[in-house]
Amino acid sequence: MFSRMKEDIRCIFEQDPAARSTFEVVLTYSGLHAIWSHRIAHALFKRNMHFAARVLSQMNRFFTGIEIHPGAQIGRRLFIDHGMGIVIGETCEIGNDVTLYQGVTLGGTGKEKGKRHPTLSDNVLVATGAKVLGNIIIGTNSKVGAGSVVLKDVPSDSTVVGIPGKVVISNGVRVKDRLNHTLQDPVSDMCKAMDARIVQLELQLKELTKATPNSDEKDEKR
């Protein structure tokens, strides 16, 4: 237990240049407190002490602003930086050396049963405000950009940005043809439809203007 705690503290020093002393890290880093509290809650959860685990989880949320369901499986050296607002669902699986920033949600997409939360492989980074939803897998060494909403599996060594999330970098190379998602972008589709409609109306107005004589021509005929 103490070796794991030392490992967690060492991870913070490696990841956060603002960390100055062990005393400061132990007393003031809410992400570290959340991880330590979750380990106890998870141990209770595995022993079917679900009520006690949830109570501890809610206390953890109250004091740190980080909500981790006691059923979530978290690997070694998870680094939570400025963790306020982070939510980690019950069936989440987080690998080793993962980094989560403020406002990240690892959640579900509805009322489905069983595995309904994402799996984050080793060395994944999820930036501020990103939402990773559903039973999907984020591959090893991948990054999720700030504010992104990811609903599909992400290959290893990739960078995902946007709503819905799309792969823009894969294996260090910028992707020209991004992943084809079944989920459409309704805002983009509506804008394209409106542009096409405006062009059509302008053409119709031009034809009507040509077909209708102006007032000067009517006066000459009279």
C-alpha cells in the first residue's frame, strides 16, 4: 500500500512542474486524495459492501469535486490535474499512466446494462472538458482534445478532436480522410442545406426579375 502511495506521489512530481514538496502534494492535491479514496471504496465494492462504498464515494466527491464510482477499475499512476468536475462511471476501465484534466466525463449514453462506460488504454490523455461516452475503447498513447465528444472507438497513437470526435492525427501523421462516423453533425448538415436553398432562391428570383418587365417598360407600352 505504501509503495503504491509513493508511486502516486512520484507520478505527480513527474507530471506537474508546479509540485514543490511531498508535504504540499499530500495535503493539497485533490486528484491524489480522490485516487486514494477510490482505492478504499473499490475494495469495499468488490466485497459487496456497496452501500459503504457509495457513501465513501460521495464523501470523496464532496471534498474533492471528483466523482469516481467505486466499481470503476483504475490502473497505476493515474494523474488527475485540476480535477474539479471529473466523472468516472461504474464500468470504466482505466489503464496505466493515464492523464485526466478538469471537467472530463467518462460516462454512458443511456440506460443500457452491462459494460456501458469507456475503456482507456495505457498512456491516454484526455484534455479539459472532453466527454468520452459509451462502451468504447481509446487506444494506447492516444489523446482526446479539449471539449471533444467521443462516441466511437479510437485507434492507438491517435489524436481526436471535435464534436463528434474525429481522428485528426494517426501514428504522427495528419489524417486527410477522417473516420467515417454513422452519427451525423446536424448543425453542419443544416448549414449546408440552407446554403443550397439560398442559392436556389437567388436563381429563382433572378429568373422572375428577368421575366417581369419593370415600371419604365410598362409606361412606354402605354
